[in-house]
Amino acid sequence: MKLEGALYPWRFRIVLGLLAIMVGAISWRIVDLHVIDHDFLKAHGDARSVRHIPIPAHRGLITDRNGEPLAVSTPVTTLWTNPKDLMAVRDEWPRIAQVLGQEPKGFAQRIEQNANREFMYLARGLTPEQGQAVLANKLPGVYGIEEFRRFYPAGEVTAHVVGFTDVDDRGREGVELSFEEWLAGVPGKRQVLKDRRGRLIKDVQVARNAKPGKTLALSIDLRLQYLAHRELRNALVENGAKAGSLVIVDVKTGEVLAMANQPTYNPNNRRNLQPAAMRNRAMIDVFEPGSTVKPISMAAALQTGRWRPENKVEVYPGSLQIGRYTIKDVSRTEGPILDLTGILINSSNVGMSKIAFDIGGETIYDTMRRLGLGQDTGLGFPGERVGNLPNHREWRKAETATLSYGYGLSTTAIQLVHAYATLANNGQAVPLSMTRVDSIPDGVQVLPEEVAKTMQGMLQQVVEAPRGVFRAQVPGYHVSGKSGTARKASVGTKGYTQNAYRSLFAGFGPSTNPRIAMVVVIDEPSKAGYFGGLVSAPVFGKVMAGALRLMNIAPDNLPTEEQQTAEAATGKGGRI
């Protein structure tokens, strides 16, 4: 019997040829993939095993103007798992929950709810010691990640200024939010090998180093911030008040040296945080400033040249009828006729209104606008409000009068202190800053220098005159300022809330060479009265006294040798 190959030789050769071609093709493909085009297999292998783990960036340090830390980043450990892996080891769940310090039942529910996911956090923000203690148990499916958590050394004292970050270390309030790009670093990448279950096999290399955030030096002086926080808190307790704000500004540089609000909160523990406590009232709450804007209206009158400090105005009988409106003086004046300084000392609404009728509402509006009321401060603070400074097409007497003594407009504490800082800086407005300023910035002359200096002297008399706001006085220093009491507008109506007031005081010191301006706002005092000279002026005096000494500003009101001798002779001198 003949062989099949012998009968059909051409078929045999075809089969051998095809086999040879197939072997050659396979051999060539092997050589191609392993020698010539090896990137293909490498890419597919890497896609299944090579992973990039983010390297968290160290967030920038926030300090006060003297380098004291206000926000620092501390390393923490975050524990995570692949729920799909844990579903295969149900028997280990009670032990894992016990090590994590969690309820076994709650832990089991979380795993089952996320059974179809490949990633789930088990615990975040553990200290490195706590994290290592858990990982040392080598629990199946439990892994650790290095992260950073923000810590605020000053706690509630600087909470409204500094703000806080969220669980992912991103700024959510205050400076942390407004300077997010500056503070947030750039995360790095670490290349690792993992098996199909996501377990780490090998740490290959650092693909990209993390770039830390930049340090931010604020204008805040932590010493003054503590002082303002303490005195404002005490004032709220003593007066049974609802809330309050206090702002201190450097007259020459425009730096915000302190900004305190009550109520406040602890950014390191926000479990029971109330939303109302988060508000930076100094920048967000708007209010009618009342008599604290009378010096600005008076400056507008002096600037026209039609009025001088010695000019007289009749204020008798302490009321003024304008159509259906009646303007009244709250306090009893010294006499039927007052000069311009007397109008400020007695806070006469009638006297201020008559001056306003003479110069016109447009003049007062323009001066207030140039001093920053109703204008953006440029600080870029989250949620900051501009307020409202109305400019009527027709300035009727009612609108003119109310604007002159602080009603019909709304402002914030930061805007009001900026206006007083401009008065104290001889009429030159410098931009406000929440960061440290190393040189005096260029200012804009918004008020004639002679007018500003005249107002400084008149406001000094408001504090030091026999009928002045004596509670604002500072031993050893001349200070200037004006109190104010404003009724609170009711929400949703056009009227005012009964027996609800804001007590205000705005001023600067020392009067001979002003260095710092300050505004104190106390919201709804309910115990010992509500007038600004009674409630807010003492806070101004205490904080101003401490601030001037902490800043080593030389006294300008020390008694002379003759006065000391006279006091000793009359028994008024202090003990030696």
C-alpha cells in the first residue's frame, strides 16, 4: 500500500510550507514583542500592576505678623480598604472593627453597603502612632495612606480670620479659602507595583516630588488679637449682648492688626459647630452706623468752606419737624446753641441735620463714598459684603438729615474702621491688607489734610470734654473717637425692632500722632443699657490702652512735673 504523501506529494509540501510559515510568523512575533517592540507588552503589564499613589503636599504655614503660627499641617494616617476583598473574609470583621474601635454591627453595615465598590475609607485623620498600631495587626484588606491635617494653635481666637480646611485639606473659610492657591501645594506621585487584589508588592520610585505650599504671613498681631478677643468676650457677658465685633487697623499701612468676633468657634473641633458662630461679623454683618458717621458728615461741612469749628447752630428745643418726621436729640444738650465740636460732643441730631440742610445730601454722600463707605475694601475675603450707600436723584430733607447722622445707609465694621483710619491718616486713604506689609503703601488723598487734622482735634474733645465719652479715655494717652447707638432694622419689614440696638464706638490714638484705628460693635446689649458711650466705649478704652503699650507707642498725655506736684499736694497722687 503506497503512502498518502507519495500519492500526493504536492499536498504534503503545501502543509509543510504552511507549518513553516506559521512557525516563522510566531517566531518573528515573539522576537518583535520581546526585542524590537517590547513597549507593547510592557505597557499592558504596567496597566495591570503599576499604580501611581499620590504623595500629599504639605500645606503652607500661616503665621501672624511676628511669625507666630496660626495654622500648621501635621501628618496623619488614613486607613482604607477594598470592600470586595473584605467580603471574602467575613469572619475577620469583628476583629477588624475591634482594632479600629468601631461597633461591629455598624462596621458590617458599611462594608455591605459598599460591597460593589473598590475603595472605602475606614478611618481618617489618625495620628501616625494610632495608624501604625492598627496596621501592625496586619488586618486583611486594611491599608494606610499618609495625609496631612490642619491644626490651629490659636483656636477660637483667630477662627474667623484664618478659617479652616475640609477633610481633604482644601480651604473652606477665611484666609484658608481666599489664599487657597497660595497655600495649597502640588501633590506628588509615587510609582508602585500591586497585585490583582490591590496589595502593594514593590515601591518602585518617586515619579514626581510633592511641592509644598507657600508660607503666608498675615497682618494680624496675635498679641492684639488675644487682647481684643478677651475684652470683647467679657463685654458680651457683662452686657448680656447677643454678638459683637472689634477691628484694629494700622493707620499708616492699612494692615488689619486684629479682627475679633463673638460668638466664635474652635476650628480644631467642629463636631457641634453652629452656623451662626462661623460668621465673620466684622466683614459680613451690615448695619446702620448711627452717630459714628457724624464726624464724616462734619468733615464734609468743613471741606465746603462754609463752616468752621467755632460756628454756632441752634438746637433748641432738641427736636426738628420735617413733614411727618420728627428728628430728636436723644441726650439733653448743654444749651440752646452749640458750636460744631459741641454738636459732636452732645451727639445732636438736630444740629447735624441743620448743617446737612445747608451743604446738601450730595456733599455728604460724596465724602462718605471717598472714605470707603458702601465700597469694596479690596480684601477679597469670602462672603464680605459691601453695604449700601444710597445716592438719591433728589435729596429731600428727610434723606439728607438721616444720612448725616447715620441712618438710611448700611456699612460693615471693616468699612467703618477704614474710614476712621483715613481721618487719622490726615485724610490719606491707604488700601487695607490682611497680609503683612513691609513698607508703607502709597495712599490717595481723599480729604484735605487740614480738614482731617481739624476733625482729629474735635474728636479728641469728644472723648476728653467734661460731657464727653470719658469711658473711652486711656491713661497716659490722648485718644479721639465717637460713640453711636443705632436701632436694629427688623427683618422683612420697613420698621425697626423694639428694644433692639447696636452699641458702637469708633476712634483712633494717640491723637497727636495717630497709629491705630479701632471700631467696636456690640449687638443687642440687654443689661446695663445700650448707648455706645456706656457699652462699647469701655471696650475701646481697655483694648486701646493695651494695644498702645504692646506696640511700644510713646505716651502723649503724661502729667507734667507741676501737675504731679499739685496732685501730691492735694492728696491725689499715687502712693510711692
